[in-house]
Amino acid sequence: MRGSRRDTARPVGPGAADALMSAVLAALGTMGAVVGLGWALGRWRVLGERAAPVLARVVFAVATPALLVSTVAHADLHLLASRTALVTWVSTTAVAVLAVVVLRLVWHRPAADVTVGTLASSYVNAGNIGLPLAVYLLDDPVAVVPTLLFQLLVLAPVAFAVLDARPTPPLEPRPGGAPAPAPGGRVPLAMRVETVVRRTLSNPIILATLTGLVLAALPWSLPEVALQPFALVGAAAAPLALITFGMSLAVPRTTGGAAPRRDLALAVGLRSVVHPVLTWGVGNALGLPAPALLAVVAMAALPTAQNVLVYAMRYRHGEALARDTGLATTILCVPVLLVVAATLG
């Protein structure tokens, strides 16, 4: 992926809308089939009662880190300095900040719920849908890299730092065997900072991203054979995340719970409406050419990533919100992208 062009895209013309919809429908059709498989597995409990949490942990701790090492290691880091990246980062940051302000300061949600709600509002499905769109629209799959890198280098680490700062991790023992504080006791600030830093740096997704960045920054390329095992294991990340998503849909609402309506409406509105409009405004203000503007707005209109549900299941917070937002924004992305293609294509 190194040496890819910046702020460029396939020329915009009458066929852009058709290409966009072909990419969206092909990606959604494939995803829908895999999600349907997951639903069937969950509905008839083929893999057992605890299959979904186990698969979520495999995606979180094994498959996704392997995918990140093999993907980020090939990234063109010069894309981080492009106007396209700036538009993506500014608009995504604005959406995330808006979600935090409403959820925390207005509605007074707990920090963990704010974190999941913010991810549901700003963390897009750049891999399963964004990559096909980049291929069909731009003839350059690296166009999705600014979105991926911002999510992996900023959104995910900040989210994990907040979630890992909770007194007791839900699914795993404390790293390093650190003792839990006594009930009602106060933990010294230095100890809390040390704990958060240790947990953050031991997070497999953050470690994989940092490893990929180091490899991408090397003046020489690592032999492909060295990255092939990571690519092989990482290929399981997307289908396993989709199967996990499908299994979560098979859980009766009395068991899985329902997302708070206000939180769901906020996340869906920010994801499907506010983010694309805001990206269009920032892109116009920075003078992006029409092809690049179409690209960044299309990426901003992507639905919530299934990985948000995986993270929510890993930390046992906001699972219903992550699930319902992912479903709603995936359904809405087709008409939203049609409007984007008709307006900018």
C-alpha cells in the first residue's frame, strides 16, 4: 500500500452512483449472508450457550490484532498528512465529542455507557463495507486507510483506556495480579494511572496497531512470508465478528435487553446523518476536489462497525446499544449512500 496517491479518486461521472450502489449491495449481501448464519447458529444454539462471548473474545484478542498487524504494516503513513485525512479526523472527532457531551453532560450516563455510545456513533464499518466502496469508487483500497488509522490510533485506544479504568474488568483477571481495592477504599492516583497505562498497553488491539505502525515506518519492507501467518489468522476477524453479531440478534430481547431509545436515536442520527453532513461541510471548507469529497463523505456515511458490539461484549457494557445501532445504521446506509451518490456523484 506504500506509495499510494493522496487526495485522488476515480473521476466522478454519471456511473458513480451505479458503482457506489453496486459496491454497497455486494458488500451488504455478503455480510447479510454471514450474519444470517450467525443468527441460525444462535437461534438453535448449535455452538452452545456461551458461544457468542467466546467468539467475541477470539475476535478481540486473536483475529483482529493479527489483521491489524498485517494491514497497518503495509499502510502509507504519508496519508496521515493529507487533506483527506484531516477532513476525516476533524469530522469524526466532532461527532465523538458531540456524543460524549450529550451522553455524559446532558443525560449523565456512566462512563462505560458513554464510551460504547460514542463508539456506536463514530466508529464505522471501514473494513467490510468501506473497503469495497474504496475499490469500486476510487480504484484505490488505501483510501480507507485514514479512517481505519484514526479509529485504531485514537478512538479505540481512548475507549479502551476508559473501559479498562473500571475497578474490575468483567471477563479477565487484573493484569499482573493487581489486587482489587477494598470496598469503599480509595486507590491512590498514581496507582490508578499506572493501572490504566498497564491495561492500555497490554490491550491486544492497541499492541497490534503499534506493531503495525513500527513495521510501516521501517525504511525497508518486511518479507511477505513473515506477515502471511498474521494475514491468514486476520482473515477470520470479519466473518467471526459478523457471526457474533448474528448470534446476538438471535438472543430474545427479554434476555439481551433493549437499547435506551434516546441513546439509540442519538447514535443512529449522529452516525447516519450528522457525520456525513459534517464531513461534507469540512471537506468543502478545506477545498477538497469533487472525487475526494465524494470519497470522504461516503466513508462518513458507513454504518456502525460490528467490532463495536465485540468491544461491548468484551467489557459487558452497552451490548444492546451496539447491536441495535449496528443493525439500524446498516439498514439506513443504502438510502444514505444513494443520497450521497446523487448529490456528489
